[in-house]
Amino acid sequence: MKRDNVGDSLAGGGGRGSGAGRRRSERRMDMNAIANVLSDGARMATSGLGRRLSSVFGALIAAIVLSVIVVNVQTQSQLARDRLDLRITQLLETATESVWPYLIEGRFAQIDATLAGMMEQADIVALFLTDADGVALTGPPRGAGRERDPLAARAMETGRVERLHLPDVERVAKPLQLGESTFGALRFDFDRRSLHAEVIRIWTTNALVGVALVLAGLFTSNIVAARLIRPLNRLTLATERAAGGDLDQTISVRTNDEIESLANSFNTMLVALRGSIQEIHEVAYRDKLTGVPNRAWLSHQLEAIALEAATRHRDFSVLFLDVDDFKAVNDNHGHHVGDRLLVLFAERLRRCVSDLGLSLVNVDSPRGGAAYRFESDAIVARLGGDEFTIVVPTAACRDLAAHVIGAMQEDFEVENRCILATTSIGVANFPDHASSYELLLKHADVAMYQAKRAGRNTFAFYDGDEHKLSLERQELVAEIRAAIDGDQFVIYLQPQFHVATGLVSGAEALVRWQHPVRGVLGPDVFLSVAAGAGLLPEIGRLVVRKTLAAAARILAGADMPLSFAVNLSVDELADEGFVEELLWQIDAANLPPGTIEIEITESTAMTDSAAIERQLERLRKAGTRLAIDDFGVGYSNLGRLKGLAFDSLKLDRSLLQDVGENEEAENLMATILAMAQVMKADVVAEGVETVTQLSVLAKYHCRYFQGYLGGHPMPVGQFLDWLAKGERCGHPDRAV
């Protein structure tokens, strides 16, 4: 007999017992009706349809409960294992930080005391320190002698933390290394029995809950089997979705019986599972220091946002930030102050975003990347170290960057210190600057370094042309390094002459790059890049060595004194090692005093540096001459020039351009030459190309000249051949 609902069953029961109902009270009639319902339910359960429905329902309930319990048990067990791993990591870090100072000082008594204090923790079975051979230095493990510990030895060999999983004990060894030196290893045994007990408790609890739910479901199925077909189907579908990973659902069953309770229990389990998964999610995707999302979470979100933006033809921007001079904060105040500064920096970034009316999307936000609102959402994430990233609508990127720069002008108060932490920001727009999220992050990073080069404490948008030039500079720097190692830099000699006689007075050594593919390259191609990469001293060493060798070779066959000029930069003069090597090479060359002339630019001469003045004085005492190169293009302090006691002034070629054609240019030349005579300095005019220019120089008693009129720069071998043909400028047998 089929019953649609409880009301129908009560009505049917009352009909069958109508004769008895007239002789009993109303309460007795109700009790009989309930008994009849139970009797009908029992008869239904024994019928074929009832048994089939009860069997199917029982199997489905068991499957649902089992699926949820398995997922819940696995999740909770994994969390327990994660907590164990975190506990071990924290113990390692604490023990390492505690023993390092004592280990370096060899204070093993303090190490014993420190480790003994940590041994009071119930979950530590053994904790000791080994030497570099793996032999215990502090109290040996319980029940063992001071023998070589294999796990500690393996950790020191591999240079990383080694672990050995035993049934009841987790053995861990961490090498204690500083640079290339190994001081020993930290060994401890951790009690795993608490983990086993927790796993057993999880299984037992979930099993009991599951059994109770299954029994309750089987019992109620005998009464309401016919009404369970539709809710059962819904529960089956929900179980399949949960098994597929869809835990963001709620089952709504309105039966006022055990099935509704089961559905509610299922919902409760889903809530618990979501909480467990959210906890794992928080650990995996939230930055532990600042609380903002980390790089892993940002990558997932950016990938989804970029995909949706490309599909919907939307745009967004990425701001890449780092703290200017953050290393100085750590060095001067300690890493704990630096960490606190990063926390405050992240909080200020979030406030800046909120100030512009943007909504922050966090790890625990209900919206994922696919639901990113391109008009109003923003993400603040920490990539690592002092690097942060902000994802914002493109329309707000410039305003936000400017607002952040302004906000960072206010000091941060950290442990009663006021610290100014400005920031440099790079901005890249999607899809204008990149068509993928990986490239977008990279280009924002490049733009941040463009902001650094612009002086820091500012922001810059990604510039593809500048990026291309930067890559070309990097490639050129790599080629220059290879050229230094491969001895590809050579010197060319350009002769210098006496104005009065035309005789050769010496030569200036000019560097050239004998490139294996591009041929001979002039200094304008590579010197500025080499200077930016700090490679000038390396190139200078090659030039000096080859100039000294060429001077010795040329003077061996010359019948007159010759000088050889070498250019030095500020970087080379500031490098004490370079100057020491230069002095040693000059002394070893055993050349006549005054043979080598050191040329520095006018701007270098004006540098107010006691160190550079000291180096120049050392070079002078070693028998070298001092010349001021490119004179006339800068702003010289005549008093300072006199104080440097230079021997020569080399006039810049620009001073000769209009000489012979312009009276003012000639008067300026005459004034400079007269000033040099008063200062008792020789003058070398550079860039002489015409006889007219040479005539003017002779008129005003300029002593030396250099330029294409006399000779082009040439390799050392060619210079020797050229010199052998005659030593006068304009000699008929000379190839100029």
C-alpha cells in the first residue's frame, strides 16, 4: 500500500480503526494512528519495491558518507602532516639561530645548555650537534655512543636538510654552513606518535559519524522510502559534484525527517571541508610576513585575468614596485626592522588603493580571477623580498602610481625609528605592452629598473625601445667581457709633432677593439658601455701594458726621446689596485723618466677628490708626466689646475675649428697659449687638419700639435714603418 505523505497515512489508519476509535478517547485514536503508520512502513519495507528502495537508498547514503569522510579524513590528515613539517622547520630554524653564535666562538657549553633547554619539549626525542665528520659534539643521542651519524654526514655532503622517516621517529639533519665552509650539522629526532594518534583519531571520529549516519539513513528509509526518490537523486548529484571538487554548494531538502537532517549534515561536512581547504589555501597563497597574496596566488589570478581580458577585449595594468635602498635598512638596522618596514609598506600600499576607491581582491575574497571587475578591482601582492605588485584598471594606473610615490614621502615609524622608504615603480599595460601575463610582469619589472635609472622615487611606463637598447647594452657588455678575456683590445698610435720643426715628439695611445666579426671598432662604440659596467679598469690594464711594450719597442730603434700618452678615467684613478699595478708596470718597463704621459680629462681634473689627487701625485713621483686632455670644453678652476702641477694642456679640437678664419677664435687661442706659458705648461693642439691652423699655432708659439695633418692613428707595427720614413710633418716620403 503506497503512502504519499504522513497526513495521508494518518487518514488511512483512522479509517481502518473507526469502530475502535468511537470507543476510545481522542488521544488513544492518535496513538493507534501512529502505530498503523509504523505498521504500514514495516510492511512497505518488506515488499519488493520497499526493499529495492531501501537497498538503493542505503547504498547511496553509504556512498555519500564514505565520499565525504574520505575527503575530510585526507584533508585533515594532510593538515596534521603539514603542521608536523612546519613544527620541524620552526625547530630547525630556532635551533640553528640559537647555536650559530656559540658554534662560531667554540662555546660548546652554551650549545649544550641551549640544546638541553630545547630537549625539554615533549616532542623532541633527541637533539645534538655534530662536527664536520658527523660525530656528535654535544650530548649524544640517548642510547648511542659518539659515533659518526650517517644522516648528518649525508646532509653535509648534499648541503641541504636530510630527513629519515621511521615508524615512530622523524630524524632530521641540517648542515651548518657559512659560504664554502661546513662547521657541522644539527641533528634531532622528532616524535611522530602524536601524528599517528591524531590520524587514528580522525579516522575513528569520521568512521563513527559515518556509521551513525548510515544506520540512521537505513532506519528512516523503511518509513519514507517512497518520498526519498527525488531527494536521493539530488544527494547523489551533490556527492558527484563534491567528489569532482565542487564544494561550494548547498543541498536544500524540505522533508522534515532524517533525510533533511542527512542533507544538513552533508552541508555541514561541506562547510568543514571548505574551511579545511581554505586553511590550506591561506597557507599556500598568502604571504606569511605581510598578509597580502604571494607570488603563486598572483600568478594564478593574473593568468585568469589575462585570459578573460583577451576574450572580452578589456585592459588592465600591472605596477611593479620595490623599496629604494632596502638593503641599507637591513644592513643598518637589522632584518627584524626590515621585516617590520615591509609590513607597514604593504599596509600603506593597500591604503593607497582604497584611497582611489578601488576594491581590494584578497586570497579569501569570494571572487576568483575569472570574476575580476576590470573597472574597480585591484590586487596588492608581494613577490618576494622588497618587491610588490599591484594589478589595477588601466584608467587608474597613472593616478595610483603617483599617489603611491607621494604617500611614501612620509617616514615609517619602526621601533621608535623614523625611516624614509621611497619606492620606484614600473608600469606595464595589457595588452599594449604584453599579450601574456608572464611577459606583462617581466615588462613591468623592466619599467621599474627604468624608473631606477631615472633617479628612483618615481614611476615609469614600459618603453620597448629603451628595453631593446638595454638588451643590446647587456649583449655588448657580455661581448666586452669576452673581448677582455680574449685579449681583443689593441692600441693605435697617433703621432704628435713639434710645431716649430715638424719632428715627431711622441704619440698618443688610443684603444681599438679588434672584433672577430665587426672588424676594428673605435672607442665611441664600447667605452661608454664599458664604463657603465665598471670594466674601464680592466680595459685600462690592457692598454697600459701594451703601451709600455710598444714604447720600449719603439725607443729601442729611435735616436731621439719620445713620449707616449695614455688616457685614464676617474674609475681607473679611483681604483687603488689599478694604480698600484700601473706603477709596478712603469717601474718594470725601465723607461726614461717622462716617457709616459698620463692624460686626464678636464672634468676629471676638476673632481674634488683627495684620493684622486693622491694617486696623481704618486704617478708624478714615479716619473710620469701629467696632461689635461680636452681642455676648453669644460669649466676649469685655474687655481685648481695650478695646484695639480700638470705638465701639458691638450687643447680640444673644437678650439681650432675657426682658427685662421675667425678673429675671435684666433684671439681665444692666443689667450689660452699665453696663459699656458705663464703657467709654464706645454700645449698640445689636437685636431690639426690644415696648414692654416698649423700656421696660427706657430704664430703664437704653441709647442706641439696632433691631428690628421701629421698622421692618423695606426697600429704599432705600421707606426714603426711610418717612423722609419722620416720624422717631420709633411715630409715628402711620409705616408700621412
